Amino acid sequence: METKGKAFAPPAFTSFCGREPGLCSTSGGSKVVALHADLKSELKQINRAVNSRIKERNDIGDDWRVPVSSGDCEDFAILKKRELLKRGWPASALLLTVARYRGQGHTVLTVRTSEGDLILDNLTSSVRDWSSTPYSYFARQAQGNGRSWERIGAAKPILSTAFGG
């Protein structure tokens, strides 16, 4: 995933960071996780577990929160980030990311790995390389300063690093 300069954070992100500064952080640890079989399995497990535990619902307005029983796309991404942080994944490799899908805004979690930038998404149990998803990416949190966001450039095609659920 190539970045191309600064971007504006989603409007609700700022108030979310005021409430949950630890989940906004992208500092500390390796910026790219060396992915091996156990960590790959952990990504799949977290993605599936959150997707099955949280009921999808749209916010009234735009309210970023850690979901308890229901939430929309950014809430799923936030919970996945929290679960990975609890398991020792570095905040610098876990980036909230915004895209467009079917004309609507969509938020996912990008995990920077030695196998590429992988997407954890509430719309699929598969973990896929970002360039193999149907989204038009706009911006993501900046590594090292999670309150800043960066624009995302065009995807460079790869064979496939998707691994299913």
C-alpha cells in the first residue's frame, strides 16, 4: 500500500481518539509484522470471531466506538485492532483505513505484514491483500502518528495472498 501525502481523518475519528487514545495509537513496535503460520492463523481467527460476535448495524450519524454487541464497519475494525493489540501485535502495524465500496464509505483494518498489507473486514471472513479487495482506498492512519492520516495511492497487482476463513 503506497501512501501519497496527508489526508483528513474521518470526522468522527477525532472524538473517538479523545475517548480511546490507545486505540488511535500507531506508535511503537515493528511497522511490518513478520508473518508466520501462527500469526496468519491468529489474524483469521480474530477476523472470524469479531465478525460472528458483533451484529452489523448502521450508526445514526457517525459514531466510532468499540462495539459490545452491534456496530458498523469502523466499529468492527476498531474491535479487531483492540483484540490484536491485546495479543501483542504492534500498534504501528495496525491501521484503520477508509475506502469506498458500492458508492458508500467503508472502514477496514489494514495489517502491515511481510506478506503485504492485509485487510480484516466485516464483510468477509477471508483475510486478503488490500490490492485483492473490491474497494477504492482513500486514506489510512499514518504509522507512528495515528492521529494523522495519509492518502493511499493505486494498488499494484500481486498474485494473491488471500487466505480464507
